[in-house]
Amino acid sequence: MGGPRNALATKGINLDVDLVHSLQGLNSGGLANDSVLYRYGGHAEYLLNVDTGKLGLWPGGFLKLKGESQFGSYLQGNETGTLLPPDAAALYPLPFDEETTLTSVVFTQFLAKFFGLYLGKLDTFSGDANAFAHEWKTQFMSAGLGPNPVTFTTVPYSTLGAGVLLLPTESVLFNFSALSPDGTANSAGFDDLYKEGVVLAGELRVEVKPFGLPGHQLIGGTWSSKTFNTLEQDPRLLLTLIGLPISVPIRQQSGSWSAYYNFDQFVYTTTADGSEGFGIFGRIGLGDRNTNPLEQFYSVGIGGQGMLPGRARDRFGIGFYYGRLSSDLRGLLLDSSAWGLEVFYNIAATNWLFVTPDIQVIEPAAKQASTAFLTGLRVQMRF
């Protein structure tokens, strides 16, 4: 842009804009009765980061503002029979649909090199980081191969909160936060701040280098004091699915929890800094079976970057996930488990254009659904 953007970056002001186009087709299976369905959706993200130290104000201060726009449509569970959407972007229309909203405004202040505080409206989807399976724009498309889905019940996508960062060494990061349990992306949330309780979330991530190869180990957990509808309900509630009005008391309980672990580990690198090569990853998650649709969750796979000559920025991945449904949820409509397999190759066409073909095979949670075969194509434009 003629240089002004770089000049602003040297003063601590960075603006990034991404636009992702997604085309995904249900080619067979699911709940579509062998019909072929295609859906197109778009997602734009606007991210502004300000470093108060570089700006000449005071050291250790960081401000992040994140806006998002959503348009189009994505394959839904009533078409695929899946519990987790095959395109993670479909998670976003839940709080906001075809609109633009400010999903994150966070101020962080480091009081020492190893200690910082933050507060504001938080984007929680950045948690449970993994080098090979986290970023849905350029890595795995499925929500089953991103941040651990056992946390979705207790932690809103966008909500008010505050927290603390501890960095005792360069390789260790501990993050603990207290969140409002009912935040939404398209509202400020001050009227509902901690009205329904509190969510406590903690996460420890450690960098490891066995044999000089980079990797990470992560463990975390969440607990919410909010009142939840329990999954163990009167079977007569199934009659409401066919439109019959039935008056049945809803059973509730106070509190829900989740615990999770993940790792990523390079097993081969082609560069001295370890940025190119391939490795393995895995996730384990446990959820409160009384309130969480996912009682257990597991994923494993291979990911990498720059393994082909002349293609240093290309990424690839092969991943498998398995979710065991809550024993209180299984019954006439849902099986006891669901799984999915995904393969992608992310092509860095230019420094600003990335094209990602994607293939998925999913065994859905719905009993009436058959094994689904999906193909997808994402185009990411970085401005």
C-alpha cells in the first residue's frame, strides 16, 4: 500500500484483514437422502493490534480489536447428521448471522516481563493452540480438528472477562481467566455480566524440544457455575420433535466442567529454525456427561509445511477425530459415538492468496444418517 502500513507497524499499529470464501459439498450420505448439496459462505476478519510501547506512550501495553463479518450459508447438522459442523466457520453464525460485529476488544498490560493482566471482550476460540490443528482458515476445515469441542458447552465464543498471564520462562505460558457465561458476539454484554454465574478457565502450555525438534504440551480445564439443562430428560420430550405440545418439567443442574490435553511435535524439519517439516498432533477431552453432548473426545493426525521443493509455505494435514456422546444423550435419535477423517492441502498461491482443497469422510451422530462424503474448497485472501 505504498509504505504507510509498514510505517504504522514500526510505531506499533498493525492492521490485518482476511477474507475467506468456503464452498463445501455433501456429495453422498448424511441426512440428504443421497441428494448432492453445496453451500457457499464467506467470513471476513478485521484485526487491529496496538503496542503502546512502540507508540511512545508507556511500555507493556497491548490493545487488540477484532471485528468479523459473516455471509452466505454452511452445511448444517439437519443436512449432514453431524454433531460437529464440517466447516468450523459454521460455528460463527450461531451468535451472529450475516452481519458485522466487534467480537473482541482486549487490553493487556504487562507489569513485569513474566506477568500480565488483561480484560475486555474476549475471543475464546484462540485457546487450546496447536501448531498443526488450530487455524481453520489454512489448516483443517472441520470443527472436530480445531480447538477441543468439549469446551463449547461451558465457554462462550465471545464474552466479557478478565485474566492473568504468567510466563516464568520463555517456554512456559500459563493463562487463567474469569469469564461471563452468557456473552454473545453481537452485544456488549455489560447488562448480563456475571449475572448467571462465572466461567473459570485455566491453561498451561509448555514448549518442548526433544532431540532439538520443536513441540508443545498443553493441558487445560474449564468450570462454569451457570445453571444448565441436563441431558437426561423425560423421554416424552421426544414427542415435541414431531410438533406435539407436551408439558414436561425441564431438569436442571448447577455447574458444568471440561478438561482437555493436546500436543504437537515435529518429527522432521528441513530448516534450522524448525519452521518447515512435518510432525504429529493429538487431543484428548473430557466433558460433564450430564450437561455436555461430548462425554469424551479424541483426535490425532499428521501435519506439516514446506515439504515439496519450491513450496516452502504450503501446508498439509491428515486428521482423525472420535467423539463419544454423553450416555444421557444416546437413544432413539443419536448413536453412542461419531467420527471423522479429513485431508487438506493448503496452497500458498501468492503471499496474500491461499487455496485449500479439502476432503472429509464422517460417520454422523444421527442414527438415521449414513456415512457422509464431503468435498470442500477454501480461498483465503489476506489484505
